[in-house]
Amino acid sequence: MARSSSPPFAYHLLLRKVAYLAGSSLLLAVLLTGYLFGTQDHFFGRLFGAFFVFFWLLAVTFLGVVPFVNWAAANWFGKQWAEPAPERTRRAKPTASPPASRKPTRTATRLNSTQHP
């Protein structure tokens, strides 16, 4: 039995998404932990906890909930359920008209700059 050269599931795309989520989770965890507690008093323990919470929330949201909602909306409700995309209306270019003449503004100078009004 010969195997196909490409796997049925694109693991490299999932790995890239997980790497983005891990990087953004680490950044958020460092910022939050550094802002709230500083670098003193169990910094790495708090950093690990904050990283785990952020990573879990982001991973469940973007790797589980969002794809499931997209799949459910497409399969359960069908294409007629979604509103069609509105057509883009193009605005007509304004005709080139000569600019309106404006009166020049006058500047008022102060006589004595040490006294403020």
C-alpha cells in the first residue's frame, strides 16, 4: 500500500498558528506580569501561569471556537442563511472646477509681547 506524499492535514500551518499564539501569549504574559508585579518576587512562576492562561484562552478561541462557528454556520444553516455581500458602489469623480476664491486672512500682531490678554 503506497502512501501519498502529502499528509491529509497541513501540520505546518497548525504549527505556525500555534507559534504565533505562543509568541503573542508570551508577550502578553511578560507585559502583564511586569506591569503588575515587576521583576521581583516569583517573576518566573507568575510568568508561567500568565503564559499558560493566555495561551489556553487564545488557542481555544482561535483554534477551536472560530473554526467551529465557521463550519457550523456553513453546514447547519447553509449558504442562503448568510447575507450576500453588498455590492461596492463607485462614487463618481467630482468634475474639475476652478477653486473658489478666498480672501486672504489678516494677521494681528501684538504691540507688547510681555502683557498677555
